[in-house]
Amino acid sequence: MAPPARFQEIIDSESKIEPSDWMPEGYRKTLIRQIAQHAHSEVIGMQPEGNWITRAPSLHRKAILMAKVQDEAGHGLYLYSAAETLGVKRNDLQELLHQGKHKYSSIFNYPTLSWADMGTIGWLVDGAAITNQVMLTRCSYGPYSRAMVRICKEESFHQRQGYELLIRLCQGSEEQKAMAQDAIDRWWWPSLMMFGPNDSDSPHTEQSMAWKIKRVTNDDLRQQFVDMTVPQADYLGLRIPDPDLKWNEERGHYDFGPIDWEEFWRVVRGSGPMNRDRVEHKKRAWDEGTWVREAASAHAAKQQRRAA
Amino acid sequence: MIASGPQGMAAKALSPEIAELVSYGDDNLVLAQRLGEWISNAPELEIDIALGNIALDHLGVARALYTYAGEVEGEGRTEDDFAMRRTEREFRNVLLVEQPNGDFAHTIVRQFFFDVYSQILWSGLADGDDNTGAGIAGRAVKEAAYHFEFSSSWLIRLGDGTEESHRRAQAAVDALWRFTAEIASDEWLARVSSVFETAGLAIPDDPYQRVGGRDGYHTEHLGFLLAEMQWMDRAYPGLEW
Ligand SMILES: [Fe+2]
Ligand SMILES: [Fe+2]
């Protein structure tokens, strides 16, 4: 069978494409872009939460937060490895991120301004990530789909921990409740934007769906997320900052108000509140670490010579 | 030449039964807090993860020791009472662990000095008569061995690697050596010297040493570390998180 026909057969039969299989150049490029963006998001996402590690209000919370940020670093590593199966190098991908040529999830371009943000990010941001990633466990590319299975388990744990943090605040003092409400007010709309533009404005969706990289459209994922999240907000006693939000009996879904796509594109294009800080932080850490990485390779080379 | 506090300046003394538990708890908490500052700042992802894991281990040891100290004391004090509600003068950690991260070489040298100390300390306590204490020590000694593996191998890489890394590693040793009297013993010196030999690093000639951590007579860095760590508990007293 000719390689393109074989590729199509694997896709049609819901099997997985593996690194050694033939694949169309567009498929490979789309995956590299998507997996790299995903990896960068995990790594950049360490910053907004890392921002609270030294200030966590109790040792128990400090331990949970530290472990969570470590998990995100681990997700970054698995995903860079998944991308490397497509013939690219982690350092080159990071370089593209530093140069601003690669994107990461725009949600991380917002600042974390209170302790409640740690709960809200776990609940909403990890929650939105899971909605997307559960779909990606069925992605046609084997290494990506397997990375997602592993990552999803940890993300569900993060989501529960975030929600549990908010329960504590919402059952606490007036100040704590106000802190939680302020956080959902700031994070709600950016979380909905995590699913990307409306399907009508998402030119790549059709091809990605045909290749079974993507299995559900942006708008359907967003709807799933809203349907899952609204009852959770109710349980917390938090108000979702959307006057149009209401249950639609006929559709069997929640209706919600229009998303501010101007804000979305402004942040994607680099003018969100924290875009510059995030990339500069990452570049600074990388540049300051150059001498360390050089020392490690110089030592390894010397060791090899000594052994020879 | 040992510089310590003026005589009689020890802060409110801890009761003798819990003094050691709390002092070692403070060492581990303060070091965990410092290592936590590295997260998202490390030279590469693998190092970020390793430093975070080490921080989590130290934090775990601190929590176990505080909790146990609270039980021994029997006045209902919790881990957070020890961590969040004591002042700079009441902390009993050695001065080494409160020193700022500096560059990666400073962090590695600080960690290495402390890891050698921890290995000796915990292996001495792991087969004591006190079951809970021995349990904590038994876990801590295993973790310390893994931390030592990380810090000593990095120290060797830095000492042996490039001219720059060697210069930075030696500069870190020179800067931190003055905080080692509180943790040094003959065995400590022997283990440190042996790694230094492989790494091509030298023990400084300068005999000056600064001590006082165990009496609550700290360097000026600890106050800022505590201010950051304790601010939420102090800003919202009595709340549950
Ligand atoms: Fe993640
Ligand atoms: Fe996560």
C-alpha cells in the first residue's frame, strides 16, 4: 500500500500514527506547532503559580503548590519529548519561544494577584486544560495521545486541589470570600478564551479534525467547560461575571454572553498584562543558566576524554 | 576567630525537649523556602524539577519535626504555629541556610555543605530510642543521600567544567565558608574535602567564622525571608487556608 493510503487507513481505523510512519508534511508541522505550544504553556505556566510559592499561607498549601508547579515542569518535559519524536530539538523550540515566534496559552499573560488565584487557576485553568486534553488523549498521533493520558491524571488532581482551596476560602471569612470572588471575576473570561476563537473564525479546525488531531471543535469544548463549571461555582456560592449566563432548557446547555475577542487577539499578539514579563523571565533564567549548561557539557567531555 | 552575638543575647529559649526538633525543623524550612525561590528560574527544566523536589523533601522534614515538637510540648502548637508565628529571634536555623540563593554555584555549595551535615546528623539519629524521631531521621537520611548525590555531582561539574564555572564555584565556597562552623565536624570536613579534591576546589585559608543561628542571632537575610513567608498569616490572623 502506498504510504499516503496507509496513513489514511490508520486515521480511518482510529489507530495511532507512530513516529516511524509516513505522514503528510502538513500533519507533521501542525503537530509540532501544537505540541510545542502546549509544552511552552506548561513551562510558562510555572511563573504565575511560582509567584505564590514563597508566600503560601500555610506549610500544607506551600507543599501542594510546590508539587503542582513541579508537575507542570514535568508536563513540559513529556511534551517536548513528544515533539522531539517529530524530528525537532527541545532547545530549538525554546529558542523560538524566546524570540517570540512561538506562542503559549494566553491565560498565562494575566497576573496572579491574590492567594485565591492559586485556587482559581487550579479550578478554571487546569479545568479548561483537562477539557481540551481529554479530547487529545484520542488524538491520532501516538506519542501525543499517550503523553496526554499521563498528564490528564495529574491535571485532574490539580483541578480538585484548586477547587478544594476555594471551598476553604468560600467557607471562611468575608475577606476570604471576597478574595475568591475577585479571582473568579478576573479569571472567568480569560479561561473561556483558552479554547480559542469561535469555530467560524478558526481556519485550521477543519483540517485538524480530518486528521483527528483535534476531535471536538473550540465552541463545543467551551460549552462542555461552561456546563461543567457553572454548578461548581454555584456550590461555592461564587457569582460568575456574566449577566447573560443562564440554563437553556431547550438546548440542554448553559447560554453565555459574548466573549471579548478584541481582548483575546490583543493578548495573543503580545499586549496582554504580562506577556513581556513572562517571556523576559524565561529568557533571563535561560541566559543566566548558560554558564551552568556549558559547565555540564565541558565536564562530560573531559570525563569522556579521561575514560578514553 | 568566631563571631557570635553579644553574651546573654539568646532570644526566648525553647524548652530543652523540643529545642533540637525545632532547630532542625527551622533549618529545613528555611532552606526549602530558599529553594522554592528557584522554581521557574533554574538553568534548565531538569534542574528546576530537581531543586523543587529537594525543596519539597526539606519542607516535608520541617513539617514532620514541627508537628512532632508540638506533640512533645503538649500545648497544642501546630506546624504553622512554629513556621508562621515566630519572630526572627525565635528561629534557630543555622546561618548557612538563610543565605540568599546567589548564582547557581552559591545554591549548590550551600546545598552541598548542608547535605553533608544532614547525612551525618540523621544517620546518628536514625537508630535512636525515640521511635517517632528515628522514623523522621530514617526518612531524612535517605533523602539527604539523594540530595548529596545531586549537590556533590553538580559541585564536581562546576569545579571541573569551564574556567567560569570553576571561578564561580570557588567564589561561592569562599563566600559561604564562614557559615560552616555551625555544621562542621571532623567527619563533615573529611567528606567535604574529599569532594573538593575531585572538584578541584580549595578550602579558604581565612579562619573567620560567623555563628549564632542556634541562639537566634541571625544574619540580616532571615528577616526578609520570614516577612515574605509569614505575611499572609500575619495579615489575616487566625484564618484557615
Ligand atoms: Fe500541566
Ligand atoms: Fe496542571
